[in-house]
Amino acid sequence: MAAGGLAVAVAWALVATRRASVWIAMSVVVGGAAIAALATGTVDLSPDLAPVPAALSGLGSGLALYAATRVFVSAVQGWRPFAHHVEDLYDLRRGLPLPLALILAAGVVSAAEEIFWRGLFQGRLAMSLSALAAAGLAWLAYVAANLPSTSLPIVAGAVVSGAVWGALALWTGGVLASVVCHSVWTGLMLVRPPR
């Protein structure tokens, strides 16, 4: 778990210093962490809630999170440092067709992050701690791993969205709701950026 979290932090540091493409670095690192997480056989889909209600909760949460993000970005649009970071973040997609960006970000990275952070990381911590404490520690680790991005929107997303995804995993006992939520939110952020 520690190696996966450290790898994510290093990948973000490489992206922040323009030594790596966000698309390649995050797809490879987070995708590899997710594969390793799945290989443990300990990642659950949704043991505490039936799959259809879990998926629908993820869908509704993803739509609500996107709406809240749009409101937040509108409220802080006058804060130039944040606006500059948002512009920089969307510039990373320049030259990459939207369908490919959607596959990589909403399909691969979003699902992989949830499998690793909420599935393995949060799930393993819950074996020795309370489920709530495990969710809190996994959330803190997730935020810490995103700090090297030095991007205000990425860190803000990790703080707020990471809490939502952790809460969904805590509630359902698995990753289905958080995967759907994360993928819907990310897809909408790419298709209709809040700027």
C-alpha cells in the first residue's frame, strides 16, 4: 500500500515538473496499483448494498459532486491563482482527443484510483481499525499523495471528492459506488469543464 501511495506522489511530482505526461504517468502508475490491489483478492464490489442501488448512488453522487464543483469554481473564479491552475490543468489535455481523454481519465484512472485507494487501502486499514478510522486515514493518504501535483484544483478535488468517495466506500463496503461517482464526475469535468 505504501509503495502504491508513494508511486502516485512521485508520478504527480513528475507531472508537476513537466517531466512526464499526466496521461501516461497516472494511467501507468494508478493502473498498476489497481492491478496489484485486485491481485490481492481483497477488493470488494459492494457487499453492504446491492449492486444496482450502489451504482445508482454513485451516479447521483457524481452528478451532485459535479454540480457542487461548478458552483465552487464559479465562486472562486476571481481568485487568480486558482483560475491559473485550472487553466494549466485543462492545458494538459491539449492535443489529446476528447474520446481518448475520457477513456484514460474517466475509464482507467478514475476506476483504478478507487480500486487502489478505497478498495485496497481503505479496505486493508479497516481490517485493523474501525471502518470510519480506515476511511479517514485512507482519505488523508490520498490527499497527501496528490499534494506533489502542486495544483490547487487537484488538491481541492482530492480533499472534497476524496471524502465523498471514501464515504461511499464506507457506506457500501466496496468500490462500485465510488468508481461510478468518480468516473461520472471526471467525465463531466472533461466534457463540460466548469470554467
